[in-house]
Amino acid sequence: MSFHATSSNARAGDIAQLVGLRHKHFIITLKAGAKLETHRGILQHDDLIGKPWGTQVFILVTMGIGPGKKIIEAGTGSGSMTIALAHTVGAEGSVISYEVRADMQNLAKKNLERVGLASRVDFKLRDLAVGCDETDGDAFFLDVPNPYDYLSQVRHALKPGGFFCSLIPTVNQVELLLTALRRERFAFIEVCEILVRYYKPEPNRLRPTDRMVAHTGFLVFARKIEPSEDKRGNELVEEVGAGLEEKEE
């Protein structure tokens, strides 16, 4: 949202409101070279300048994705998320993208080439069940229908403390994923439901549109931790994670 927009895209000097997953918000004046530091990470103003108003950027911040990072994703699809990741990691970073369907991978490659970011992405045609080659990923974005079946592979691919995020459409899948995350010793787990509701732009009868997409999906975040040698140590880690989540409310 903009309070002083000079165009349809964000420009230096515009006042912008950034809304987080837990509805926290920051109001900033965009300035080239400046940055916003939060408990979730650092957001460069230059990454916002030029973007259309309403662009989603906090998924990248929550996962600690920035210049020079090594990011792994599975479920490339048409490459829309791949483009966002490749742009954010910069020339010094890299994205490894796994896809099981050759036709979708070819489409993604064309889309990345179209925007000049294909050189930052290593495309791999492979079923994630076979495993990943990487063991030092900074973050892993998993966009598949059954993410709970691949968490052991995700854990293997991440460095200690690495970030995880998955986008899934139903509560049933969320429940299965939460169980799997606990089993694979992930912590600092968060679940966010994404809702989008458009309004009719009529000042005299402002109301929601007659037709809407009232539910778009769930984002599940977590981080890889190294389990303690004793059971009580593991329980304390979970308690600390829960305490931090409650404190943020």
C-alpha cells in the first residue's frame, strides 16, 4: 500500500507500507541504497523500488533470502517463484530448481531466459524422492502437493539453521506437514493463511466484489535445527520456539 505514490510502480521518495504475515506493518520512505532491518531479516529498498504496488516480498524476507544466498526449490512450475528467487539472490547467489515434468521445466527455462536470469538457475529434471545433490542450502521452497513426503530430502539439502517454506492449499495438507516437520526435527514453525478479498472501487457503495477467491492457500515456515543429545534438550528447543512465536503476536 502506498500513501504517496507517484506512479503505479514504487519510486524513490514514495511512502510505502509493508505488511507482514502476522499483520505487523512498517511505514517507510523509499530511498535508493537504504535498507529496513527487522528481526526476520534485511530488506533492501532497492529491491522494492520499481516494483508494482501490492507486490509480495515478505516471503523472501521470512526465509532470509538475499544477495549471495544458495536457494533450493522443488516444483518449478512455470518459474514465477524461480524468477523472484533468482532476482533476489543477485549475481553472486544461485538457485537450484527441481522439477519432475520436462514440459514445465522447458517453460520455466524460457521464462527465465526472457527476463535474463537463466544463468543464475541450475535446472534439474528429477523426482525429489530420489534426493537432492545439495547439502548446504540456505533456504528451501517446496511447492508440491505432498511436501510432507519429502522433508527428509529437504533436511539433507539444508545447512543447520536453514529456512523452509511450503505453499499448500488445504488444512489437511497442513496437518500432515506439521506432523512431518516435528518428526524431522524442524523448529520455529509458523502457519499463515493467505486471504485475498477485492472490493468494488465505487466510493458511494464500497463493498466486496460479488465474486471472489476467499481462500488461496497456506504458507508453512520452519527452520532446520540440530537435535540435542538428550530428550529434554529437544523439548526446550521447541518451548523456546513456541515462546518466540507467542512474543511476536
